[in-house]
Amino acid sequence: MTTLSADGLVTELRRVIRKGLPLDEKTAGDVLPHLRSTVARATHPDDLYSRLDSLNETLTDLVQDLDDETLGDAGRILFGLADGTRGTTLTVRRQKCAELLGYDVDHFRQHVELRILRLIGQALYRDLIRYRSRLSRPVTAYETSRPSPQLLDEDITAEEELVCRIWQHLYQVRAERIATYLATDEPDKEEHRAIEEGAAGRLNALADEFAETYAKRYISDGQLDYAVQGLEKLAVWRVGATAKPAAAPPDDAADGS
């Protein structure tokens, strides 16, 4: 699987606009079909055509959802998603964009087009670093070399803070449960169980706060993947999170949910 910077994704998006969406095995290149988020969404990750379906769906959604009042419609033309633009040449699409925005074609190509690609590149990058596969991953998937999410202006929100605090306590529960199994004597085990119990209580409260504050809004907006499924994963930890461990770790302690 491949991870890129936002600038690296812009370079790949230049390839995308040559023919426009949807991409096929010849126009997709060797990078985008192997993005972590593309592979994670694919029904059959090992199959190129399944990854292409995943990639085309993701890119289409990101371009269609571009809500910049000035560049949104031009972006949909540039990527061949606007009515009458699919299958047209890049030259024709650039001309349509320039006419829409009131620029000459050279100015659009040299300056405005890059702004559109950067907007989509940033959206794709944010999707890449935030998307979590519904499938279990081995521990090696969490290598320290993976990129850390950037802290952008749009991340400075109460919702983003709450999400981060949920994951903070989620992994504290996980860490203390692991520590309980590794402890060599009963006093140490009890200490880690007590810490886990406190973290689990805080996690429960935060998850309830998220559900009460944001879940209904996301459900009404149709963003089920980012709301219901996410909370469902947290619920795996919430059920029996403070129970004393048996002889072997339960599945939810090992699968990274």
C-alpha cells in the first residue's frame, strides 16, 4: 500500500485530468490504485479492477463535493464529471473552465488549474490519513513511519478535539489491557485493571457525548460511514472493556478495532 504527501497527490491528479474520470488500468497510474484508503475500500483488495472501482468512487465523491463557490463547478468540468464533459479532451475541458471563470485559457492552465488540483489533493490526503478500514489489520500496519495527520486550520474545532480525545482513551484502554496480560504479579495486574477501568469510563462518556452531539446530524446528512460505523467500532471496546482478562486476550483486544 502507498502513502503520499498532499503535494505528491497533486502530481498524480495531473495524470487523472488528462483523460478525466473514470480511470481505467491505463490512466490510473501506479500510485493511486495502491493508496491505503483505496485498498481499504476495495471489495477485493488484491484485484486491480476492484481497487479502480474504489478509487473512482472516492475521487468522484471528492470532486462532486468540492464546495468552493468559485472553483467547484470548474473542478467538475476539469475532471470530466460535469454534463457533456465525459470523454472530452483536456484542451476542451480547460476551455470550458476558462469560459466559466472569465479567464483566458493560458491563465487558467498556469494558475487556476493548480488551485483546483491542490484543493482535491488536500481532500484526498485528508481522506487518506483519516480512513480506517473495516477489516482487521496486523500490528505491523501501525508502523511509526506512517505519516502523522497535519493540524490544519479547519481541524481546530470542538468536534475534532472530541474525536481525538475518544481515540486517546480508546488506546489507553487497549494499552492497559495489554499491560495486564504482560504483568507478572497480581498487584501489577490489579493496578493496570484499575487504570483501564477509569479510561474505559471516560471513553464511554466521550462516546456518548459524540453520539448525542454529532451522530444525529451525520445520519441526517447520510454520512453513515463516518458516524454510525465509527461509533460501532468504539462499542466493541465499550462492551466488557473493564472485565478481568481470562487466559488469552479477547478478539477485540487484538484486532485494533
